[in-house]
Amino acid sequence: MISLWPKFAVLVRSLVIVRVAAPR
């Protein structure tokens, strides 16, 4: 499961970036 951690982190980071870059 540790192998899946980085993938999830990247997804969360992408979501946060999109939210901060395009606030609605």
C-alpha cells in the first residue's frame, strides 16, 4: 500500500493546485 501513497499524494496536490489556481 505504501507504493500507492505517492500516486494519491500527486492526485491530492493536483486537486489543490487546480482549486487555488481556479477559485470559484
